[in-house]
Amino acid sequence: MPTGSCDGSGSAVTDMVVAPEEGSAHVVSPAIADDDRVFQEYLSNEPSNRNRRMIRSHPTMGDSMPEARPILFNIVPKRGQREAESRLLAQSHLKGLEELVAPYQQDLVDLFFSKVNICFPVFDEFMFQRVFTASKDSMSPSLLCYVYGNAMTYWKSSERLMTVPAPEQRSAWLHAEDALNAEWKSTPGISMILSIILNLCGRPSSHYLGNGVLLGMAVALANSAGLNRDPSPWNLSPYEKRFRIRIWWLLVIYDVWSSWAYGTPHRIRRSHYDVPTPTTEDIVGPSASNEHTAGASCFVSLIALTQVLVHGLEHVYHLSGGGPNTEEVCSDLDSLLVIWEDSLPDDLRRPIIRGIRLSGHGTANLRLAYLSVKLLICRVQLDWDNSVCRDDISSRHYVQARRVCEDIVDFVQELDEASIGGFWLPPTAHSLTSATTFLMRTALRSRGSMRNPSLKFARTMVDTLASYRRLYDFDIADNCLSNCGDLIDKVELACNTMDPALADWELSLLEGIDFTALHETVHY
């Protein structure tokens, strides 16, 4: 099986797994050995000893095009003493975190794979567990730190850990960040990209500016590593091709959804990559359990939904002239979303479209992401259609946007404990804020009417999220509660008071929450 290596050098399995004085080496099958070598190279923070790596493209059968030029990667040289010092420093932070969670390191790794990786597949579980057990020292310290840190979010859901007092998660994140900073000063590689992705997965998420900086670093590293190119025709092993494709799409997901949440343009443009979207079979093998297959299917659907969102964001952030007609954009977005809905597998269609039986791993997160895209489309229609007066709350586009916001409130109300404690993509939390502020905006414009359902929905959202935060430590509620928790009281006062003297105050309040770009959320 070709591996893409020009020569036989590199990290041999026996050298990486077992030191001579620690025991006898055992031969493994060529297929596993090849995958193992690739996996360890990607998870290690040690640069390869090779100076260059050449990758050639193999033409497909019947392809009359000339053979593509080979792709040559240069290996960035080590930085001498600074390299060694940085690695030792990163190892020390990993040691500090492991002392914090000892003796439950393996439990946390298992928890990470059962809660996060099953529907947001950063790693191949078999390979990770194998390397973690046999040669953990070869793995990136920051990568392990972030695996532990992410798993600690689900500490109380583990039957083995629920009776053990949970260590302070903030200390774990500090160790992980320090390890990442130390590794960045050495020679960053693909393991650094994975560490940053896991950093962005971390909950609670609050450092939006810092997350944006890290995301920019990850995108730059990914482009320099050629992850933005389709590896299908390259002379790499099938395992390495699948791994590269998966890493790229994990990064695209975070880039796009962070753009949606934080109100900043996404960094990855569709014209800058040609990586194919993975299939469920690319992520899990034919012998995978139904649970793992369902989680992989949910991830593939999230990738497809992210591609719909990209089209909407490109319109939102388009500043120069000559852009497409807004009416055409709205029609295209509606069509793309319908196509996505029709592409959902049978086991996901009812949970995602109708919100019924959100029991599978990642399904609640995907349902919220779906409603978020629907809300964005409504906002594009509402904010950019010059034929509609946005003060007219009875307009078709305004009513459509309000209905989606009400659907988001209903979705939150109907969550069960298992869904609340499941996987959530942190940026999607901003849709809760967006829906609530839009409902408050509508409530203020409906002031004086006998019935004000938007006000009731907004209050229900805030009260429900506050209850989830108190009962289940649901940090996804934090952004909405911090931005809308006090504001809802003022809006209720304004709506329930008929004093005309409040008119000026109402207008100033509207100016504070009526954001017209992407959605009404407060960015830090």
C-alpha cells in the first residue's frame, strides 16, 4: 500500500511504540502499520526527519488529461535549543493537567470519544486509543490537554466519574492553553491544527476575540500543509487521504459557524479549496455500530448544512458593488436549504426537520444549526428587501422570521436532560441570543396590543435557559442569559406600561438591540 513517503525513513512503528528496554516488539500487519505511522505523524509535535516529501497524482482510468505535477512539501527545520525548551515546557503543562485529573486519564479519553468524537470526528478512535496506550509520549501535549479538557465538560455523565468530585475545569483549560502556546514556539504542524480545533470546541466558550485569532492561525497552517487541496489522486494511503479530508472539513465548520456567531467574515473561501465532502463510509467502517454510524451521518449532514450557510454569509458580508440580486440570493438560499432537507437520511429527517426524538448523538445540535440557517435566511429577506418596511411587523418576511424564532424557543423548551448534556457546537449558542433579541424587538413594536406573544416567547426562552443553567450547568445558555437576562425585564416594563413618556426610552432601547447585519447578538 503506498504511503506517500519517498523512502523508507520516518517514524517506524516499533520505534514509536516500544522502547527496547521496555519490552519486546511485536510485528503488526502492513495495513495497520501504515495507518499507524500516518496517525502518529499527524498527532506528534515532532517534525519528520525528512527534509522533503513528494506527492504525485495518479490519473484516473480514461483520464486524457496529462499527469498533474507532483506536490512537494518542504519540512520546516527545527529551531534548535528553543525547540527543545518549548517541547519540555509543553510536556510540563500536560503533566500538571494529568496530575489534576489522575487517575482518570483513560476515563476522560473514553468520555471524549463517547460524547464528542462520535458526532464530531476529530480522530480515528481505534488508532488514537492504540497510540495513547502504547506510546503516549509521542503525542502532542497540547492535543492531549484539550482532549482531557473537552471531556471534563461531560464529567457528571460518566457512571464511573459522577461520584468523584470534578476537578476545576478552568485550571485544565489554562494548562491546555499554556501547552498550546509552548508548542507554537517550536515547529507547529497538523497536530497544532487539531489542538486549535479542540480549543474551539471547548466549553464554556467566551473568549471570542482569542478564538478568532486561533482560528486564523489554524487556517494559515492548514493552507501551508496543503489540507485545502483534494488528496484523492495523490499517492497517499486511503487512511491518510480520509484523515486530511476530515481535518479540513472540521476547520471549515468552525470557520463558517464562528463567522455566523461573531459577525466577522469567514476566512476560508469556496474558491480556495477543492476538498471533497466525506461520506459516512469515509468516517466509519462497515463494521461500525449503529450508534457510531448515526453519529457520522449527523456530522456529514452538518458539513452539507455548513455549505448552505456559506452562501448566506457571502451575501451578508458582501461589500463591493456588482453582487447578485438580493431577491435571487434569497431564492437560491431557500432552494439550497430545501435540497439539504431532502438529502437528510431517513433516521435524521424527522428529528431535524420536525424536532421529534432528538435522541441521537449530535442531533439536537444539528436541529439548532438548521433553525439558525432558517433564521439567517429570514433575516436576509427582511433586512435586504427594500420593498418591505421593517417597522411593519405584519409583513410576510417579518412574520416568517418571528415564526422561526418561536420554533427555536419551542426547541429549547422541549430539550431533555440527555440532549442538554450532549454535544453542542459553541457558536450555535448565539442563535439563542439572536432569536430572543428578535422576539424582544417584535414585542416592543407590538406594544399596546391586547396580546403580545413575542414577549411571552422571549420570557420563556430566558426562564428556560436559566433553569437549564441552574439544574444541568448548561453553559450554552450563557450568551443569551448575559445579553438578555436583564433586558427582558426592561422590555416587559415597556410593553406593560402605557405611559407615553416611555416612548423616547423605547426608541433608544430599540437602537441598542436592533442589529441589522447578521443577527442581533452582542459581540465582544
